[in-house]
Amino acid sequence: MESPSRILLMTQTLGTGGCARDVSNIARNLDRAHFEPHVGCFSSEGIRGDDLRSAGVPIIEFPVRSFRSPSIIVNILRMGSYLLSHNIRLVHAFDTSTNVFAIATGRIFMTPVITANLWYRFMVPPLYRRTLRVTDRLSNVIIVNSDAVRRHLIEDENTPPGSIRVCHNGVDPEQFAPRPLVPRPAVATLTVGTVCALRAEKCIDLLLKAFAAVRRLHPSMKLLIVGSGEMLTTLQDVKNRLGLGEDCDFEPERRDVADWMRAIDVFVVPSSSESFPNALLEAMGCGCCVIASRVGGIPELVSHGRNGLLFEAGDLDGLTRALTTVTFDKSLRDRLGQEASRTAHENFSIQIAARRMEEIYDSVLAGRL
């Protein structure tokens, strides 16, 4: 029997970020009879490292701190030695920094490299954007997680279409599943919420304003915002100006994200830019009724009126109308939540994502890409 092919998956850190989560999900769900995953990173600290170690996935740290430091040469040689000594047949980088590092090392040590572009290029600094245009042409394959980003790379970055492959994010249907249905009294609190990094493009101020408007009609509503980031102080100021008081609760970034999502009735993603948001997919898996802005790959996941509601990015009135609709129509809220969960589990499970990634790996290893 042929031994499994060893693959090195790379991400900058193993914390709570989206790329670290994607690496962990793929590594833990690859068919071990076919692939043996290893994980490389610049820093091995973080909760994803614990998950990977529990799954028996080897982790190797390449402590890159700056591409301008002479230590970059040491780390390239360290990675090259690892590739050779462990017979790594393919490298798959998941973020901007590791894209650059993996391409440099893979070229020197003649190892195929897959890079990832899970974001819009205008989100990265200009220098990195120019660098990524180079790595695009040196990659065996570029993985994107939405058709929207595929179009963006082709139309705005002149990326060769034949080098791009779409692999949507996947959700663990066991971890992100609806809570048991428990009858609730008619006056029970309705919880609106979101889970995200508190950055400007997440537009949480829009959610605060929409919630304040609907709360005047439904005083028992609560708003739960789970996440950490640079916008926290600004958003807390907005909360205070709107007079939301104890009806709005900010919770720091947490590991037990599924439990928080199951505490939310209406999950809102008001972002101005998204590719294919993990948090939205996970909230759908948990059976939340979802409302999201019509940006990026979100319409590939949410079909308006069938498994959620969409509104135009930045449209406060549109978000307020959608939130009002589901607040006062429990049957609609329940139906959308049930369809959301079905969509996530049947069409976007982590098992589906892993099988798709395996197809791409096989094609690269067979020299078909």
C-alpha cells in the first residue's frame, strides 16, 4: 500500500484568527490514509496548536519576525531542511506572510507550493499587494474561498485564471449544531448578536444603531457582541451615546464560540467587505437566523428569504428593516434558522471542504496543475 503524501500547511500563528482555524480544520480532516499533514508557523502559541497536537499533527516553528532581518535566511534553510528530512511533497500556505515565505523556500528546495488568497487585496498594504502579484505567478495553485474573490483576482489583479481554485470554507457539523429546542415564554428575551474581530470593515457601529432603533419597539431585546480588536473603545462609545446600557454586552474573544452562537437568536454580519466569513457559516450551522450584508462571497452562502436575509452594505435602513422583520415574526425566524443549519451542514461541511482540498492536492502532485 502506498504511504500517504506528506503535506506542510502553513499559517503565521496558531491563535484564534481565521487562517489558523482553516489550517486546523483542514489538517484534522484530511484522509490520513492518503495525506499526512504537518503544520508550519511563525509562532506555535495559541489554541489551534492545542487542537492540532491533540489530533497528532506535527508542528514545526519557523520564528520569522521580519523579512528584513538576516534571520530570514536561517529560517528558509530551517524550513528547507524540514522539507527534505521529512519528505514533504507539497506546501500549502494560508496567509500573506507565509505565502511569501513558502514561495521563496519552495523555489529554492524544488517543492510545489500552493498559496491562498482568502481576502480582498485592497485589505493588505501596497507593498504586500505588489509582492502577492509576484507570488501569484510562482504558485502552482492559488486557493480562494469564494467565487467573488476569484473574480476579484482575475479582474483587479490580472491573476491567471487557470491557476485559481475555489474551495469554500467548511464547518464542523458536530461542533456547530443547533441547541435542543426548549419552549420559551412569550416574554423571553430575544438576543441579537455577532462574533467577529472588532475591525473597521466589520461595521459593528451599524449593528449598534440598527439595534437601538428596533429596541425602541421591542424593549426586552439584548445585543451580544463577542470579539476583541482595535475598534472596541470606539464601539463602546457608540453604545454609550445610543443609551444601550445593560442591553448591550461586549464579550472578549473566546474559544467556546459555538456556545456563544447558540445563545444568539439573530446573528448579524454587517461588514463592508468579506470573502467567505467563517463566523457566518458557523452561526448558520448553529441554527441562528442570519442577516448579512450583500458583499463578497456572502451571497454564495446566504440566499435571501430562503436561509437568511441580505441587505446592501452600509444601508442602515435596510439592516433595520431586516432586523425588525425577524424580531416580530418568530415563525420566519425559526424557518430561516432551520434552513441556515441545513445549508451549512449539507453543502458546506468541513468534510466537503477537506475532500475538495484533497482533489487539489492530488492534481498538483500528479503534475496536472
